[in-house]
Amino acid sequence: MSRFLPNDAISVDEMEDYLGYIKKTKSRAKPLILRNNGIKTRYYALDKEGNYTHTNAALVHEAIKLIEKDGFSLDTLELLAVGTTSPDQLLPAHASMVQGLLKNRPMEVISPEGSCNSGMLALKYAHMSVMTASAKNAIAGGSELLSSWLRSSNYEDEAELLLKMDKEPYIQFEREFLRWMLSDGASVALLENKPNENGLSYRIDFIDILSYSNELPSCMYAGGERTEDGQIRPWRTYTQEELTEKSILSIRQDTRLLAGNIVETGARGIKRVCEKYNFTTDEIDYFLPHMSSEYFRFKIEKEAEKAGCPLPQEKWFTNLHKFGNVGAASAFLMMEELFNSGKLKKGDKILVMSPESARFSYAYIKMTVV
């Protein structure tokens, strides 16, 4: 496994120097959000002038080059699967653009759609392909260029409209919430049909993904606006003027819906996979939960305990405080850091939980170190 995080780590105090000030005004919501989410540093593929230093595809390319440095020849790669919330363009697909940078060989590529779990879907597709001998090897990963949605320029027209209405130029909390949580970066995994000959490997025991979109409405969304009946009005139904004045292309989060459902539904999922795959959380040595905020840490522990699947804090391994919420790359970043930490020994069992709040889907991965 490898990772690539662009540029230098950015502190809490520097964030608006990169993302910009909306109408040159400091955010009122930022201190509260940062106090709750516990993120100390994050990474942006931006400089202070707002120029992009990398494309999303380039972030993945840099991570894959580190896999190659470890001795794997990209000329033998058979499958590339990469998920993202924030592709560089609507078309072509994200993985196709990464392949274009690799310039190695014709091969199968796939770009699962979604947000945080698009990376997990990529991993599942790669895993199934290797398990069924459809491919001898694969690289799967997740990446994000979320800062492109967070820049102040994306909100200026909306703030200007508020001023014309004699209102203060503060955008709605649901629009601003994610500005202080999301980060850029990429992480990838090499999957092969045999264990690593020169060190440890993760053996994937299962990847289980389940969506609750049948029960719950959209919670995190971009490119649309939620209507009174809970549906999403798509961006293509707005005029060009409305797209900017209403910040339709920004990413937003219904924080009440999130807080009311994300933890309890996730704990239900832990119990479900324990029963489905006949194991208990007592067997788990490391628990890797993708969280958008440290606010949820002890709530997750409490709900898992209530569900009869205890996962005490001493088993937890997270890096949200260092990297921020990197969406589709977050679970990979935890798996990668633990994999390369020197802490693992053969026989260790790992459980990964990756919630996606877009419309509430959950990925669970159980692995054994071999």
C-alpha cells in the first residue's frame, strides 16, 4: 500500500489562507466545527493564490508510482480501480485519466461512483477480479481533490446576493460545514493472487457493502438542492445564474440527519457482518473506523457495545486528526498507515468500517495479516 498527500500539512490557522475568505470575512462556524471534529492538520492540492498544484488523477498517479518503487512492474498491471467523490471532469472516467498518466499498457479500468465508499467499491471489484482469476493483479484506491469545492470563490455570488438583500454574507451552515473537514490526497493498494514474498500482507477475508437508501434520504450531496419532499433537484434543471447564486455545485451536509442516523446504523451493520461471517469483535486486534469527526468517536464505541459487538478504544487506529476527512481515500489511508507502521504481526485481525453519509451506505472489511 502507498499514499500521496499533496504539499505540506496545513494547520487550523492556515486553512482560510488557502481556501479564501468569503467576502473577506472570517467564518463564524469554523471554530465550532474544528473544535468538534478534532482535525489538527490536512492537505490541499492548492497554493495560497488558489492555484491547483495537482489534478485528482495526478494524486493517484503519484501514489501508484510509490507502489512501483517497491518493486512491482506497472507493465504487468492488469486492472486499475479507483473511486472518488471529486473527479477532475464529468467525462472521461477518473480511472481512465489515471491510466493516461501511467502510460503503461492497455488494461481494464473502472471508476465506481459515489463518495467515501467509491474507494471501497473499487477495492471490492479488484478483490473479486483477483479471487475469480479474472485478473492476476490489480491496483485499487481512492482519491480526492475536495478543495476544489471548498474555495471561497464558489460561494461569492451567493454571499453577494445576501448583501443585496441586506443580510450578512454568511452562507448556510450546511454549505459551510464540510469546508472545515475535507482534505485532498490519494492512497492505493496492490492486490495479487499470492502473499507478499518479502514481508507481510493483508489477506482480505470479506468486503461487505450495504446501502440504506431505501430507508433514509440524501444527507450529503453536491450538484443539486434538496426539495421539501426530500428529493434532490438536479443541477441541470437550474439556469447558469442560479447555479452560482445558490452555490448548487458546492458540497453540503444535513448535519441533523447525519447525527441522528450515522452511528446507530453503522453499529447495526457491525452486528450484521459479525453474524453473517460468524465472528466476534473480541477476535479483532485493530478497528479502523472512517469518521468525519472525532465527535462520533465515543458514540460509535457506545453503540457498538449496545449492539453486543464491543470495540474498545485500545483497538482503534485512526488518522483523522492528521489527514482530515479525505473521503474515498480515508479508509485506504488508515489501512496504509497501519500496514507500514511496523506494528503488525502475522495473525492480527483488522476490521475496517467506512460509512458514506451521502445516502447512508456502509462498507466493512475484515482482514488477516499473513
